[in-house]
Amino acid sequence: MRYICLAVAAVVLSGCNPAPSQEGAHGGMEMSTVSQAAVVKTGTGTGVVKAIDAKAGTVTIDHEPIAAVGWGAMTMNFPVTPPSLLDGVVAGQTVTFDVTVTDNKPVITGIRK
Ligand SMILES: [Cu+2]
């Protein structure tokens, strides 16, 4: 009886545990990678300029989805580096822009009209 109980326990453990524990280990590895090094993603987006703050060096863009950085369509405010990229950019314009996202903080590094 004892062996049977152990066998049943082993089957239950092997049947239920591997999938969740593997996922947990995998997730844990990803988590530690995230906490140890900056995650940098770059992408190119297209959108309509909603507002510009030349003094702050920021631009608000209603952008289309940018798969490379995992974003859906949204309106958001970006810092622009260097701010001179905003020269000649006006609200209402449709622009293509390069964005670098470091640990979820986006910066626009290029704008094309
Ligand atoms: Cu966005």
C-alpha cells in the first residue's frame, strides 16, 4: 500500500508540477534579467503631432501601433533628443519618428516630416 501511495504521489507531482514550475523558472529568469540590465528597444513610428513644447523639448504625438517596442496606438508625450529635432515641426503634421525605449522610458531620437 505504501508503494502505491508513493507511486500515486509521484504521478500527481510529475503530472502537475513540471509545467507551472518550468514557467515559474522561466519567468524568474526573465525577471532577473530585467532587474539587472536596462532593457532597450528601438522602433519607428508614424503619428500626428498634437502639441510641441520647444522649451521642455517634448512633443505629443497621436501615434499608430509600434510593434517593435510593443505599443498599441495612443497619444503620448515624448522627450526629444536633441530638442532641435523639433525645429520646423508643427502641430497637425504627420511625422515618422525614431524612438528608443530604455526601461519603458521613451525618447525620440529622430523625426522626419
Ligand atoms: Cu505610445
